[in-house]
Amino acid sequence: MNEDGTRTGGQGPDGPEHGRPKKQQRSFWKELPILIGIALVLALLIKTFLVQAFSIPSDSMQNTLQRGDRVLVDKLTPWFGSEPERGEVVVFHDPDNWLAGEPTPDPNPLQKALSFIGLMPSAEEKDLIKRVIGVGGDTVECKGTGPLKVNGKALNEPYVYPGNTPCSQDDQGGQFKVKVPEGHIWVMGDHRQNSRDSRYNTADNNQGFVPVDKVVGRAVVIAWPINRWTNLPVPDTFDQPGLNTPAQDAAALTVAPPALALAGAVPFALWRRRRA
């Protein structure tokens, strides 16, 4: 009690000495399972909807990809209707028994669990990785040793394995001229003389074409080993003028105005909502 009869705030029954006890923090060891659970859920969501790691099992994409490389695959853009484009390196599910006779991996339970939630590269043995050469409407052609042609345009392919020719001279499928149906892609490995790709699976139910709905996503970066960190861009040869067919150009012009209108309308709508 002060001389003037007032009570000092820190000494009364409402002060710290007599106030409510402070809430004790949880023990770290009690919170750890919750943190681990949250991390696992986030990892599973990322693996399912955003990005997934895949391990390269063969030499069919050398020298772009080496056996044992780990690549990160973009799984987000397909959710917004994006389809594979020429020049992209894509991971896809086995369309029709392309991997028949290949050894089946046998991961242990821990590897399976970590792969399922996305903390390790996929243990799924039925996935392949190749480069998209042709999309729906394209005519893809190989004569002699090349060059490979798309819609009559020769491709300059510096990514092809040194010592390989762009086209293979054999009667197994190395010489071809195909038109890619809509909703499909034509894929080839960069190690042309060591890749069982679209060329050598023309007897399957899809005639060697890969249905777009079998595509998991685009490989965008080599994540491991560290000394091979790099992105996987689309080579310039796929941007050359005149590569599209007239129908493809017309389709692009038809789609572009609504897309631009939507892109402009969204900020305007948000601005109106803020003003309201």
C-alpha cells in the first residue's frame, strides 16, 4: 500500500505473484511426433500434386541423364491442363508392356515407405523417361542415319549421345514415318542406338505412341548427385520457325485470346473486390 492509499500494481492479488500460472510449454519430445506427422503429410501432398523424385535406371537418355541420376519431375502443370511439348524430357507410365523382360526392382519396406511419401525417388518399376519428339498432329520421320525430321523440318540434336546417329539404320523400327494422333506423343531416347522407345514398340496397342494421360510430368532438374545439378531446358531446335503445322498454329491462335483475357480479368476482379 502506498502512502496515498493506492495499491502498487505488482504487489496486489492481481500481480505476477498471485496471478494465473503461466501455461507450461510442451516437451520437445511430446511435440516431435506431431512435427514428424505434419512433415510426412506435407511430403505426401508435395509428391502427389507438385514434385516427385525419380531415379534413372538405364543408359537410354545419355548423356543428358546418367544411370543413377535423380531428377525432379513437375507434376503441377498437368493439373492445369498443360500437355507435354516437343523437346521436353518426360516421365510416363509404361504404356503397353514396354518393360517386358526388364529386371524388377525389389525395394525393402523402408524404401517403399519413403518412396510412397516422396522422400526417396520413386520405386515404381513401370515408369520410363524419354524426350518428346512429336505431339498430336505432328509427322515424325527418320530416313537413313538422319537427320530426324518433324513436319518436314530437320532437327539439330546436340543432345544425341556422341557417336550415335539421329536415326538408326535397321529393320526393327529405326526407319519410320508416322503421324502422331491427338492425345498422344512420340518419344525417343537421347542414346539413340540404346533406347527401346516409340520406334521399337509400334506393335503394341498404341502403335508406339504414348497416351498423354500416361505422362506423370516433365523432368525439370537433375537434383542428385550434387556435381550434376542442372536444369533440363527445351533445346532451341524445337523453337525453329515453321515447325508447327497450320492446324497447330490455328489452334494456338484460337486458345490465346481467351487465355489473355482471363489473365487480364483476374487482377481487375481482385481490384474490384478490394474496392467493394
